Amino acid sequence: MSIRLNNISRRFGATTALHPLSLDIKQGELIGLLGPSGSGKTTLLRIMAGLESPNSGTIHFGERDVTHVHVRKRRVGFVFQNYALFKHMTVAENVAFGLKARPRSERPSHRDIRERVLGLLQKVRLEALAERYPAQLSGGQQQRVALARALAVEPDVLLLDEPFGALDAKVRIELRRWLRHLHDEFGFTSVFVTHDQEEALELSDRVVVMSEGRIEQIDTPHQLYRHPANRFVFEFLGETNRLEGEIVNGVLTNGEARLTLPGATGSRAEVLLRPHEVRLAESFDEHAHLPVKVSAISPVGAEVRVELEANWMSDPWQATMTHHDYEQLTPTRGTRLYAHPTRQHRFDLDYAI
């Protein structure tokens, strides 16, 4: 089921939670709504579900206008961050709840309900725990029960609000991979809210980056990371190294630091770099003279993270190296080297250049 939002806005008193925005979601897509707290992503999700009403705009599921359709008639599955399981019901009873709550004319038979519940519990690998109560389950197991309950009613759209936010890191990684597999198997349209950049980039077909009630960029994870639309998107999606300075004859200068900026115009510029876009060497070249001193070294998994400092930096830089490159260079704390940007992202105060 495709979703089309047109000119949706939402105010709470004098506070604008969503400025007018539009969004088209294709049938079968898994979309991540990503942004900091207060960006409007949960409000937007609740409007899709029918739990909030917009002040303007329309919502279509396929060709059906559901703007004023009650939440019970939208055929939406909703998974809450806190699971919202019924503590007095077993796992099986929780999963069956939405089916049993249907009007008698729409309610499946007891046998059909039992078969559907068992099938879903097998899908989420919880069939052996069908008679347990929520308090007897781990957080990850409770989240899988909540997801099975949402899928039991065969929704046209599955909506998830910070689905893994209350889980520890290891369980979150396992469950988000499992959700991606389940999504691909069932083929439903899904939208989930997260403030976790890694989660959004790993799970989503496309990511909607939001800030202060506006959509900053909609793109695939690869395009989003490689081609951010503005400074906010760049900085929100990971660690950032910053170099700001005056431009003279196409060269950015800040104290000892000099960096050639092909095609640069204006009098000042700011260059942003990811840690993996910084190469370290023992000498400078004609394009980059960025002297740095190693202040910390941390081997982490398959890479080595190196912290750099210099008097031309406002904050320390981070660079990542392979273990092979680290062993070739063998830097230690206090080693003086030169940084070489392998890729540049140049921004002014308002827009990407």
C-alpha cells in the first residue's frame, strides 16, 4: 500500500510541530523517519496512523483518502516503543487480541485465529513461549510479540515508533536485521521512527531526515551519506571534522592550515569531513598543508581511530585507518603528521555549494 502525504501540518497551541510538508512512500518500501528529539517525526507517524489529526493537508493510502478515517478503519499496524503488551494476557492472547476485537461480522473463526497466531509466533521464533506472560520475557522477546500482534490483523501499513529504543545495543542490532528480513518476506509498507543514524541507514530503503518540523532531505542511505543536502544532514549523520577559513585565490587558509578548493568563490568557506575521509601522511603536498599532532589512538574492531589536534582547529579531528595503514605509518601519541582530505564537503551558512 502506497502512502501519499500532501501539505501536512500540525500545531499544538502556539507550537508548530510540523510545518507544511509532503511525502510519497511507495508500495513495499521501508522508510525511516530520522531526526533529533522535537523534529516532528513521531507526530508525523501518529498522523499517518490516525492517532493525531493534521491541521492541514491530506493523507492517502493507495487511492483511498484516509485523512478523516478513524484509526480502527485505516488497517494500520502500530508498534510502540514501550511494547504496550497486556500484562494479564499470555503471548498468544496478546497476538490474537486485534483479531478477537473485530466486529463479529469481520472476526475470523477461533480455528483461523489460532492458526494465524501460531504461524506468526513461528515467524518471530516465539512459538515455544506462547503460554508465557510478558513479565516472563526479555525486552527483545516482548518487542517481537508486539510486532506479531501488529501483523496479526494483516495491516496495509506497519508503523513503528522507536521500536528498538529501549533495548541494549546487541539486541537492537539483532532485531533490526530480523525486522528487515521479515519486511522483505511479507512485503508490507513500513515506516519507523528513530533518532539512531546507524539504525536508519542500515534498515531503510529511503531515509527522511527531519529537523524542527521540516523535511531536510529524502534519499537512499548511500546518497544521503555521500551527498548531504545541507550542513544539518551532514552533521547529524555521523562524526564531523571541520575546517573554516579565508579564501584567497582558491585556497582556504586558517593559520598554518591551507587547502586548495577548486572553483571556490566568496571570501570564507567551511569544509566538513568524515573521519574515514582523512588520510594521514608524513608530508604535505601542493593541495593540502594541514599539520596535526596525534593526541590519542584507539584500535576498535577492524579500524584504528586516531584523534588529532592543531592550533588551527576549533575541535579535535578524528581519523580512521585500517590496521595495515596504521602499521605502515606507526604513529604514537605526540607524532606530528599531515592530514589529507580524500573528499571535501563544502558548505556556506545556508546551502551546499
